[in-house]
Amino acid sequence: MRIKALVCDVLAREFYWCAAQATHSIDIALFPQGLHDNSDTCRAALQPAIDAVRADQYGAVIMGYGLCNNALAGIRAGEVKLVVPRAHDCITLLLGSKERYAKLFGERPGTYWYSAGWLEIGKDGRQRFDPMDNSGLGPMYKKQFDELVAKYGEDNAKYLMEFMGKWEEHYSHGTLIEFEHARHLGLPERVRGICADKGWAYDSVPGDLGLIRAAFEGEWDDARFLVVEPGQQIRASFDDGVLAACPAQAPR
């Protein structure tokens, strides 16, 4: 079977590594990590790529994404079924399962995760997109600041801007997800340095590529994957399944 994989570029190394060892033929298309800043922009980038995949060429489209700030909610299958990991975000794909992610998060909720891709893309290497007005992501643009001034006054607007920029204060640990294929990159030293600068504790956990490998091998059990057939679209399920399928609505 030939598979098309649409992948966030922070997962490039892991998806290419698994594709090189897969039984099936895998074609990978990468999309900028900055799309996460605006779920509408992300959907607008992914949907045409999905619609372009033809059933006479591919057997499935694998999404290298989780729900990702609801970016996949409303995405429709085209001619070919979509296979989506049951994951809130890409960290699940690096840890191997949503259950392991939940366990590690519960043990240490103030953790900021690092991987090769997150370090390589970073703040300077990523392509930027305007954040959604209510996202709290990215910089506050002048239009948004002016709206806050009009609503709350200049002093309060400045306070809100400063408050929204303090997201790092919610973290106490930096954890590197380590893989054998990235041992030569010197990532532990880099993450230790970042954590030292931020005053965070450092640790590492082994990564698990089992979810990506299963996607490429066609092992799409319902516990780990949502299969979206033509005529269906993705919605958030608001339960342990994370994602669900429903009848597709007509494009706007």
C-alpha cells in the first residue's frame, strides 16, 4: 500500500526514520509548526492537501498531528480515508500513546517537553502565522493592543500583555524526549543549558515510536487511531478518545 503522510515539521526526523523502515511506501509532506498558532489557518493549509490525494494513487492519508488546539476539528476526508492518532498534540506521538503522556503529565504537570524537532524549529526557525484573536499565542499585535486599550484602558492593556507573556512561569521542568537516531545531536547538553537559564529542573525520558510505526504498518486499532472515511469529518470527542468522526458538512 502507498500512504500519504501530512506531518508537522517538528516531527520530521521521527516520521522519516519510521518511513525508511516501513513495509509500505510512504510519501511525506511537511507543514510549518507555526500553523498551530491559528487553527483556522492550519485547517486551511491541510484541507487542500487532503483533497488532492487520489484514491487511485494512495490507500490512506496519515495525519502527523493530534487534535492540536482543535486544528483538526472540521477536517474532512477526501477520496481517501484519513488515519489520525488519538492524541491531543504531537508530544503523544513522541511518547508512544496518550496513556503514557497522561501518566507522565500527572507525575509532573509543570513539564515543558523538548525533542530534536522542537529544538531545531524553535522560535527563530519557524514560519510565523498570525495567532487567533483569543488564542493567547504569539505576540500581541498593535490591533489587539488597541482593542484592549479601548476596552480596559492603556495601563490595564499593558498589564494584560505582560501577563500573557508569562507562560513560562507555569513550568518547573524541562524534559527531553530522547531517541537513538538523535544521539549524535548533543540534545541533552542543549536542554540542560535552556533549563539552567530558566531555572527549571532537567530530566529526560525515552521516546517511543510505536504509534508512528503502527500508523505506517496499517495497524489502525480503534484504541489508538481514528479512521475517518470519505464523507466524514473530524470532531473533538471531549472524552478519552480525543477525536471522533461525524458526517461531513458542506465546505463553506
